[in-house]
Amino acid sequence: MRLDSVEAILDFAIRSEEKASEFYIQLAKEVKRESMKRVFLEFAEEEKGHKEKLLKIKEGGKLVPASEEVMNLKIAEYVQDVEPNGNIDYQQALIIAMKSEKEAYKMYQGLAEATQDLELKKVLLGLAQEEAKHKLRFEIEYDEYYLKED
């Protein structure tokens, strides 16, 4: 796929947000913990919101990007990959979600680097920060449940 225009970059990002929303809906179906099911469904809605922002930008709208840097606990960098297989536990769901958000962050960073359009670059970097916030949420949850010392 060639990402050599603003429209191509936006279309790619829109499809990625659709996939992310579907991913979280599927994860919500696979976890047993109700609180995490709700969290995954909330993230599915946030990803839909990202898609809507991108569609508005595509139609000529503007978006004010986030400016603050998001903390990175780097847990996703050190836990082993998990494949979603329809029978995952809470810990595995958190790992899958952390790694998914890490990849989304990297995707938006890469798309920002690929464009010369300064407004689009700001938007993409803002979306990268949104994905970093999602990753941090899952890392904090993982830290509280699986890394705290007794």
C-alpha cells in the first residue's frame, strides 16, 4: 500500500481505527471479568471516536492535537506476546491490549513521519498520544494486578 498522499494516509488510519474497535469488541467477548469487559468496550468506542475525528479531517476539518507527552511504563516491551485464541484470561487480555496500543502508537508515529503536511502531522502525533494513553491504562492495570509485590 502506498501512503503517498494525505488522503491515502487518512484512509489507512481510518481503516486501522475500525480494526482496533472491532479488536476491542472481540476482546470484551473473551474476558470473564465484567470490569475489564466494560473497559474494552469503552476503548472500542474511543477507537470509533478516533475514526470520526479522522473522517472530519478528511472532510476538511481541523483537530487540535494533544500536546503532553504520555508516561511509558514499558511493560508491553517486556511481557511475552500472546495470541488471542478465544480462551484468554485477564492477564493475557491485558498483554494483547498493551501490545496492540503500542503498535497503534508506532503506526501513527510512522505516518506522521511520512507526511509533509504539517497539520496532518500534528493530528497524527496527537492520535499517537491517544494510543499511548490507552497503552498506559493497560500497563497500570497490569502493574496493579500482576507486578505488585506482596
